[in-house]
Amino acid sequence: GWGPRPRTGSRCPVTENMAGSSTSPAGRSSSLSMELLEGLTEIAELQEAYTKLCSEEKEVEAELEALVGQQSHLEGKMVALHRMGPNLQLIEGDAKQLAGMITFTCNLAENVSGKVRQLDLAKNRIYQAIQRADDILDLKFCTDGVQTALRNEDYEQAAAHIHRYLSLDKSVIEMSRQGKEANVIDANLNLLQEAEQRLRVIVAEKFDVAIMEGDLPQVERFFKIFPLLGLHEEGLSKFSEYLCKQIAQKADENLQLALGTEMSDRRAAVTFADTLTLLFEGIARIVETHQPIVETYYGPGRLYTLIKYLQVECDQQAEKVVDKFIQQRDYHRKFQRVQNSMMRSLTMDKIEPRELDTILAEVTLMNARAELYLRFIKRRITADFEVCDAVAPEEVRQEHQKALDKLCNLCLLSRNMQELIGYYITMEEYFMREMVNKAVAMDICEKGQLTSSMVDDVFFIVKKCIGRALASSNIDCLCAMINHSTTVLESDFREVLYNKLRMGFPATTFQDIQRGVTSAVNIMHSSLQQGKFDTKGIESTDEAKQSFLVTLNNVEMCSENLLTLKKNLESDCTKLFSQGLGAEQAQAKIDSCLSDLAAVSNKFKDLLQEGLAELNSTAIKPQIKPWITAFLSISHNIEEEEFNDYEANDPWVQQFILNLEQLMAEFKVGLSQVIYDNLTSLMTSLIAIELEKVVLKSVFSRLGGLQFDKELRSLVAYLTSVITWTIRDKFARLSQMATILNLERVTEILDYWGQNSGPLTWRLTPAEVRQVLALRNDFRSEDIKRLRL
């Protein structure tokens, strides 16, 4: 206890040595060396060292016990290893033996494959030698055969020998010329080349003679020989020249017949369209007849070349027909007159629309025939290209497609038809506008008819013009005419109907009469200034009423006709596209134009609603308002005696219903069912609003509320019988007011309000409920104010 104490702030040597040591107990050495232990002098250090040594001793004892526990397992493993020793020696021997066998097999395979390669090389050389021998024999055979065939004038056989000679491998022939038989081979080659040149001259001469004599079998005979001599282009060119002469001759005959047609002839109005049709049918027949020959003897992809030559002749002959059409029909001058009339709006030198009717029909027929012919040509060439394009690269396919598009879209025939259609669109627009103007000017309404004549006439004209454009098979032409029709109906024709509706329905009061006359004078004055359509003066009130109602029917019929026209055009265009006419872009154009038709139909519906609103405010509201106001003159603050008297002699509702029947009778006869239903709907809304106003101005007793409930039920029952759809929703507020006025006490409203309302949806606000309760003279205002709604 009196020994030296540890220095303050110094570290314990044992702890410091333990911290710096990295030796683990598994290393079988202590972390405390003997030198360190001998140098310890402090009790605390000795105790710490002792504790450490005890801990290490325990760890070592635990490891020893674990190793002793594994002794039997390790001994078993060692025994197993000793037993495996002899087997491992056997495995080593087998592995060495297997490696030797693999090495031997590998060497053997190398030797065999080398010999196989030598055999394959020898086989290929044998094949080459056989091929060379065959080619030399073929050369000799062709030399002898072609001379014999030429002597016998068997040109097909001679051409077959030349074709065989041209098909021989030139490299093999060159190798043969370096051998011992070089002289013989050179002689054969010279003979074959001479025979080839001679045969080419003979075939060309014979072909020309056959063409001059018009001998079709001989023409086809020598036409088949050209590809055997490698003269594909020359053969197609000469044969096309022969076919073009036939086409030109036949087309000229048909054109002369057309020019000599009498005007009384049944087909005189379409004689030029018929002439074009004959031209196209003749070329189509030639293609159908000779396509198998071209495909068989010239191979796939050559039909395009033949049709390309034929199309040049077709363009020339079609241009002659078009020129004669323009000349004979005075097409350009009529177009000029139409253009001047549309730009200057002059009445002088104005062409009669009926003069254009037949010529427009013929133009569309001509274009339809041209489109049909071009689609036929495109199908045939496409089918021919598909055969050779199956194994061709993408660049070749694109070139073929470009060539086909150029042939069909940029040919002279296509350009001439586009020019004709360009003039046609302007003339057709003029025809439609002028005929619509005439239909409006000649408008009449026969007795008993809901609509006037101009609606049917105008839509007949519009459908005729669009139908003609549709018959042309030209999508751009059809879209243009649909757009022009939309403009005429939306701007011109709708304006006519709008002006008629602006004149208003004949009024009943002095102020309304004055307003109607002023409106009519203004409209007539503006119409005369614009020079569009004359508005006939109204001679009497009855005529004015009839005119307004007929105009409403006309507007409704126009809206329906437009939707029908759109639906029919959709069906017609679907058929057109199913025939291969147009692409996705064409479909998008048509859809856009048809959507415009639907938009115009909606504008006519809007105009109808404006007219109905005018009729409601002019003819319905001024009549109904006084009848409903009469409700105030009938007391509903009644006792039982008055209630019984009202039951026997109804004071208001029956007369009101009778007045409504008389008022609506005129409209039921003069309006279509759809418009009449819309008008009665407006009237019903008006009755509900006005009746609610007068009810809130009345005073009710208990029996007065019951009387109002009976009156309301009678009115709703009558209106339900004359309207095709339910009206209970419009009278929901009034029905709830009647319910409130029938309550026996104020607090009874709570049985129908809030959570107790059940399926009933209240249309009245809490403030309005209190207002209605206050109409009962027997309900105290204090009780009403105390209600918690």
C-alpha cells in the first residue's frame, strides 16, 4: 500500500501493449511477453495482466476442447483419403490413355479432312472440265444447228441456238481458245457471230414486212424471237410501234364517227366521252391480249416498257378528242362567259345555266373513264413489278414506284383531264348558284304543304352538282364541289331564310305591328340594294303567318337534308375508296368537307331556335301572359262554400286550357311535328315561369291551396297529353309550392324537408319555402320564422 502510485496522466503499459498487439488467441501466443511481465511493478498493472492472461487461458482451453471434439471426424477423413490413394493412381492412368486416344483421333481427322478437301477440289475441277467440254460441244452443236436452221428458214430454232451460245460462260470459251482446239473454236465463234448478225437482220426485216402486210401471226412470231437474240428493248419498241399504228387508226375512225353524230342521236350529248371510252377500252384489250406473251418471252418487269410506248400514243389520241370536244362544245368560250358573269355580276351576256348541264355531265364522264383506265394500267404494271421486285433491293423497288407514278400522274392524258376539271369546277359552281337563285325566285307553297318548293328544288340542285362531281372519280373535284355547296347553303340560302324570319310573326298589339312593318321594310330595302333575292311583299296577316311558319319548316327541313346528304356522301365515298381510288390523304380531305356539312346543319338548327324564340315571344307570350294574370282576379282565400262553387263552376283553369288549345291549333296544323314539339316546350316553360310569378302574388286559405293544387294538376295533365316528352320537371317548383300551400300547420313542412324528404329533391330554397308559407293567411309569421330549415 506504500508503493509508488501510477503517474497521473500516464498510460498503463499493459493496456498500451494490448492495444498495439495484433496477435489473436488463435495464434497460440499471448499478447503479454515475459519481458513485459517482469517489468511490471504496480499492483494495478499486475492485476490487469493477470486478468488478461486468465481470459486468454479460457479461450485457448475452449479451442483445445473444440479440436479434441473434432478428432474422430478428422480421423475418419484421413482414413477415407488413404483408401482413395489406389483409385487416384488408376484414374491417372486412364486419363493418360484417354489423352493418347484423343491425340490419335485428332491426327486421323486432320488426315481425312485433308483428303476430303483434295477430293472436293478434284470434283470441282472435274465439273469444270465437264462444263468446259459441254460448252465446247454446245458451241459445236450451236454452230451446226444454226446453219441448218437458217438454211431451212426455221428462225425460231436458229434463235434458240444463238440464245444458247449467248448463255455460254465466256471465261470457259476464252480458256478453250488457249488449248489445242483454238482454231476450231475460233472458227465456230466466227460462224456463230456471223449467224447472229445475219439472224438479227432477217428477223428485223421479216418483222417489218409482217407489220406492213398486217399479218398479226407473223408479227407475234418474230416478236417472240427478239428476246432470244438479247434484243428485248428493240422487240418491244418495234411491237409497240405496230400496236400504236393500230390504236391511231381505230381512234381516228371513232373520232370521225363522233364528229358526224347527229344531234338527235341518243348518245349525242356524250359522244366525246364515248370516243375516249372506246380508245381506253381498245388499249386495255391490247394489254390484256399481249401481256401473257410479254411475260412469257420477255420476262417480268417488261410490261411497263410496252405500256410506256402505248401511253404515248394514248396521250396523243386523247388530246385530239379533247381538242375536238373543246372546239365542238365551245368549252373555253362558255367558261369565259361564266367567269365574266361571276366576277362582274352582269345580267347582260349571262349564260343560261341549262346550257351547261349536258356539257358538265360529259366532262365528268370523260374524267371518270380516264381515271378508270389509269387505275387499270396501274394495277397491271404493279402486278408485273411485284414479280421481279420480290428479290430486288429496295432501291430498285423505289425506282419502279417512281416510274409508275410518273407514268400515271404526269402523262399528257392526266394533265388534259386536270385542265378540263379545273374549268368544270368553276362552271359547276356557277350552275349551282344560278339554279339556286332561280329556285328561290320561283318559290311557291301549295295549300296543305308544310314546306315550300324551294327547299326540295335547292337540295335537288345541290345533290345533282355533288353527284356529278362524285361521278368524275376525282377526289379534289368532289371536295371542291362539296365546299362550294356548303358555301351556297350557308351563306346564300340560309340568308334568304334568315331574312324571311326577320320579318317576324304578325303581331297582335299596336307596338308589335309597328315593329313588324318596320322590319319588313328594312329587309326589302336591303335585299333590293344587294340584288340577291327579291322578298315578296306580305299582302295580309294570314299570308304573313303562313310565310313565317313555312319558313320555320323550311329551316328544319334544310337541317335534316344536310345530315342526310352527309350520310349518303359518306356511303358513296366509301364505295369509291374500296375501288382503289385515293389514299389516306384523300380520305382526310373528304372527312373535313363532310364535317363542314354537319356544321352547316347545326347553323340551320340555330336559326330554327332563333325563329322559335321569335314566334314564342311574338305569338305565344303576349297571349298567355294575360290569361295567367287572370289567376290573380280569382280569389284563393276561400271557405268551403266558395270551394264547392269553384268545383261546380271552374273559375280559371278550364278556360285557360281552352284558350291554349285554340292558340296552338293554328301552329299544330302549320308546323312540322318536331317544330311543334319544340314550340310547345317553350310555351310550357313560359307557363311555368309566369304562373309561379302570379302564385307568389296571391293569398291562400287552406281550401284555396287545395283549389290551386287541383288547378295545377289539371293543367299538367293537359300539357302532358299534347307534348311528346315529360314536362313534370318544368312544373316541379309549382308542384312543391302546391304541396306547401296544402299543409295543415306550419311545422308539417318538416315531415317533407331534410332527412325526411326521401326521394323528393326540393327545388325551392329555404327562403322560398318561407315565402310560400307566408302566402297562407292562417299561418302565423312567428311560426314560420321559428322553422329551422
